[in-house]
Amino acid sequence: MGLLTALAVNGVGGIIIYGTGGLGAAWVAPWLGFGSAGIAGGSMAAAAQSYYGNLAAGSIISKLTAIAMTAPIP
């Protein structure tokens, strides 16, 4: 499940961040498991992070985390 979940989170996140210029990322990020307190335990985002381990700054997962933590709650 780790690889497929990581690919799904990165695919959806990449489309939202790069394909739309970040429009709607504040709404999509919570569906993937990113929230105002960080990555929710047991979510798709948590599975993706556990697959990758330490994430580099600027990665799709770190960008989605930053967007979710700074965006107003929709």
C-alpha cells in the first residue's frame, strides 16, 4: 500500500500544485490527510510519508503540508 499511496498523493498533489498553480490546494489537501496540525495519523498522507521517510524541503508532500497548515479552514 505504501508505494501506491505515495504515488497517488504525489500525483494528485502535483496536479493541484503545478497543474493549477495551487488553486484549490487548500480544499484537496485535507482529503489526502494534511491538516492545520500537520499530517493526520492513519491518512493517505501519513502512509506516503512513512514510505518516503525523511522528506526534502520543496517536495510535493512538504508543500501540501505547508499549504494545509497556513490556509484558512474552508
